[in-house]
Amino acid sequence: MPHDHPHDHPVSRDHSEPRPAFAALLDQVLKVLDDKDILTTAQVTAQIEDMDGRTPTEGAKIIARCWDDPDYLDLARTDLQAAAGQVGIAMPAYPKFVLLDNTGDVHHVVVCTLCSCYPRPILGPPPVWYKSRNYRARVVVEPRDVLAEFGTTVPQDKKLQVVDSTADCRYLVLPERPAGSDGMTQEQLAGLVTRDSMIGVTRLNVPVT
Amino acid sequence: MSRTHDLGGLPAGKIDQTEHEPTFFDKRVDALYALLTGPKANAFTMDEVRRTVESFSEADYFGLSYYERWLKAMSLLLIEKGYVEDGTFDIPQAKS
Amino acid sequence: MQNPGCQPKFHVGQQVMIKDDAALGHCRTPQYVRGAAGRITSSIGHFRNPEDLAYGGSGLPASPLYWVEIKLSDIWTSYSEDATDSLLVEVFEHWLTHSPTHSDKRN
């Protein structure tokens, strides 16, 4: 391996409640910001409600419409911010949002090796594994092994492209439309789309009924 | 500069795919981050938060939860940028 | 962010090398791509410099940012998966240089 890194790391605390000292610190910070009129409690509450409304279900609407509407697909490829707006997702002007087409020739998978950049306005907060040390360390060096852990096999003759979200772009993967989904409505198509397929760690299938 | 945060290619094991719904603590810290780096409050930039997190010891970077890290960094920045006086917050220190 | 006064130095399709410099502070060029040779696939636009933003600066003038595609086998000599597999990474212009004849492979 290219770099020495002998230390063992403790198990991630991301699956648990904060320790009391951090819960207390948060209360102190919120109170001071409110006292100084930097941020009000109402602003914090409104921001939480806004973020609660941003989920992979919203992103799935973009994907379903891309599969179903060629003009919309063109728009999403050139201006994903505008395309997200058209399905009712309020988007910030910054950063730049980019659609990555997964096709018969190339499969994209997204990571942020330096921190945890993620298309939050479209998908909501990232899953814990996306932020984890092991995902961030490994997916750029053994992506096919990492995808296999997610149950995904990319054929040997298909190019795999890992996209490291290092600066000012946030990426949404457009998964391949699954075989057998012909004739479905956009709502039915959106129901097939998973969060992980929009990060690129999985592919989609039509469930066998 | 420490490269504690710069993880691409480092030896690492299996990925824990356990799902975790954000707690109320997580959501409030997430909201603080969005608001304090946002255009209205504009208290500091995302890159200032990143730079502060990147200055943490390995004990803090890997020992704190994701949102504990963010909260600690934002508390330090509020002091550094002069919004609050040093000593206002009880900021937990990493065990060495 | 548009900044017509500062034209991008590199063009799409050009072979480039990511500088193998030590970062003196915060930067967004990961260690594992430094010293690697790749190809510009797109000029993304002008963005404020994170190395200045991180210390309270304005990040201006905005700097050209590019997508650079690098073969994973050019980053990791031990890469044994598909030879066409690649990495796409956003790199600021001041981290890029013209490509020398041979890439500096790591092992």
C-alpha cells in the first residue's frame, strides 16, 4: 500500500447519541447565538424542517423524469440545479450540481475522500457509511471490491469511474434504467430508485413479483 | 499540515453499512452548520470549518462522532472570529 | 462564477500532471493524486480559492477549476482491476502543470 498508517482507530461513534459534554456544548452555542442575535431558535427549527424535507425520494423524482423525458434529461445534464427546481426541489446557487450518467459503457461511483461532500439539497444528509473512514479510504483504490461489498458487480468490460468530490461540484448518479420497466409511470419509476443507486454503489432491478 | 482527514488510498477494512437515523443533536448541528456558513449569517466559510476539523488530533478526528467534530470546530471558530469571547464555551478536550 | 479576465491555461484533452507539492495549509488536492498524470476532460468554471477561504480570505480572484481524469493504474501500480478504470477529480489550475513524458507511478 502506498502510505504507512499503523494506527488502529476506535469504532465510529456515529451510531450513537452525543456524549453529555457535547450535548451541553450545543446548548451553550445555541444560547449564545440567540442572545447575540446571530441565529434565532426559529431559524434553526426552520432549517431542520427544510432539511427533513430533503430525502432520496426527492432525488428519485429527478431520475424517473430523466428516464421518461429526453428534454428533461438534456436539461439535467447541462443544468442540474434547474432540473431539480422543475421537480420542486429548492436549490442553492452554489455549489455546482452535476449529473453522472451510468450507461452500458461506464459506471460512476461517488466519494469525498477529504470530508463528506454530498448532494445534500437533493438527497438529504449522507448515510454514515459514506462519511466513514473505510469507504473514503478504499473506494479510490479498490472500487470493484467495495462495490462487491454492496452486492454490486460491474462487468469486467465496463469502465468504472470513481468520482472524488474534492472541490465545488456535487454529484448525482443517474442509474441505468432497469430492464422490465417499460411502460411504467414516472411515479412507478421513482419507486424503483434507491439512495445507494444515486451514489453509484448499487444498480437497479425491477423487483420480481 | 496534518493529513488525518486525507484518507484516499489508506489501508482500511470492511465498510460498516449500518443505517443510522440522524438524532436531534445531529440535526441541530447540521442546521447550525448550514446557517452559519450560509449567506445570511455568513459567520465563517465551509473551508474554515474544514481547516479547523483538519487541525484536530487523530484522537479527536476519529474519536468524535461526525457531528461532534463539526460542533467542536464551529465553537472554536466562533471564538477565533471574535463572535464570542474565549472561555464562553466548555469545549471538550481530547484525551492525549 | 465567471471571471473573463482570467482565461483557463489548459484545454480539454490536454495531458497534465498534478503537482506533488506539500500543502502548507488547507487544500482540496488529495495526497493520493499528487504527482499523477491525467487528462483534462472539462473546464468547470472559476471558483474561489479554498486555500485562501480557509483562513478568512475572500478566495478571490476566482481560479479555474478542471475535471482531471486519471487511470487508476497510473495512481496505484498494484491496481489489478480493469485497466480502463479511472478517477475523476476536481483540481484547481495552480495545482496543475504540463505533463512530462513519464508519469510518476506510486507502488
